[in-house]
Amino acid sequence: MLLQNAGVQRRQATDALLAGGWIEAIIKSLAQVLKQEKNESWLRVRVLFSIGYLQCRNHTVAQTLMGADPMRVLLIRGWVWPGRGSASGGCG
């Protein structure tokens, strides 16, 4: 249900996972999907959205999100900004 494009059902599924203590396991499973699936961009986008939607902030999530797109790591760290070359001191 997390990958579906239905807001109410997605929120209900998220609440159920949170109440049941399944968030960590789901994030690890979604991370495996990202590692194995390289061709289906629509699936990768849905998985990345779902991981963010779960709002779990830990090392596993950070590594998963940064590993999904190495260019984004550079943006997050402020090393490169599209159209402006390198940036020092953040992405602002």
C-alpha cells in the first residue's frame, strides 16, 4: 500500500506499520528493492518517496537515500550545484 498513489490508504498503512513496529523492517526491504532494481525508474521513485514518507530518520535511511543517487549526495553536501559549478557552504 505504501507504493500506491492513494493518500488516505497510504497514511493508514503507515500508521499501522508504525504501531506494529515494522518501520525498520519495511525500510530495509525497500532499500533492497533500490539495490536490485536499476531499470524501472518509476518503481525507484515510488520506493524513494515511500522511504521519505515513513519519516524515519536514522543511519539506514540516510545511507539508502544517498546511495540511490550519488549526484544528490554532492548536492546535499554542497559540493556541486547544477548550473553553478561548485558551491561552498551549502546548497542555498
